[in-house]
Amino acid sequence: MSFIISTITQQDAESVSKMLHHFWGGEPVVAHDMAFNPSNLPGLKAVMDGEIIGILHYQIGDAVCEIITLASLKEGLGVGSRLLEAVEIIAQDARCRKLCLTTTNDNLHALGFYQRRGFKLTALYPGKLDQSRKIKPTIPDIGEGGIPIRDELRLEKGLENN
């Protein structure tokens, strides 16, 4: 089973919106006291058999590419890895020095996924989700595996630019 990676377009809005709702309860996505509206950010999609099976949104600024969303509907096919590889190329072309992202303490799957792909934990923000819930009250109290969602974790990966 193969899929292709390409840029998210306006024609993808409905499908992407459904994925954002499924994984983040819709927009905005909140991280480090900021509300991000992925529909207003550049993004990549993975498409298989005409259906979007993965998304990644990012923003570039100050020589840093921040990943705002990364989600896959099909585990084990390499969707997340290929989306990461694609955004890394975009970041290098933009002369970024690093990729970064924020996740929560309950997201053990993501923590392992990113670390296996060269990301390092660079910061822990204890209790940060209390602030995030002031921005987006629908963020659940309990996350994956019944773990209380309390803290943000920042991960970064250095980039080599030619």
C-alpha cells in the first residue's frame, strides 16, 4: 500500500477539518500559551487511494520550523515518518536550524516516535495544560492510557543546512 505526500490545498479543507476535530477536538490547537489555527498554516498531507490519511501543519520563523500538528489515520505504514521527512526538507530549504514541537505528558506514543527520529526533549512545562484550558476549555483532563494531561514537553531536532 503506497501513499503520496503533497501540500494541503483549499480543496482539502473538509477532510483536514475532520482530522483536526478527530485528533484535537477541532481548532484551535493550543501549545505554549498560543492558539494555532492549522487551517491558516502551511501543511502537508499523505494521500492513499484518494483519501487523506495523514496531516502535518507547521510554521517557520526565526530559523525554526515548528510542527503544530502531525497525525496519521493509518498506523504502521510510515505516514508520520514520511510527513516528518518532507517538512524537514522544507525547513532546510528555508534555512531553519531546527525543527521543534510541543506535545503533552500523556502522549507516550508520540514521545517515542519523535525520539526514534532524532528529536530530543528540551523542556518540560509542568502544569501548562491549566493555562491551555483557559484558551481551549475542551481539552480533556485525561488522555491516552488514562494518564492525566497536565504538562507540555518540548522536543527539538537540529538540522544540517548545506
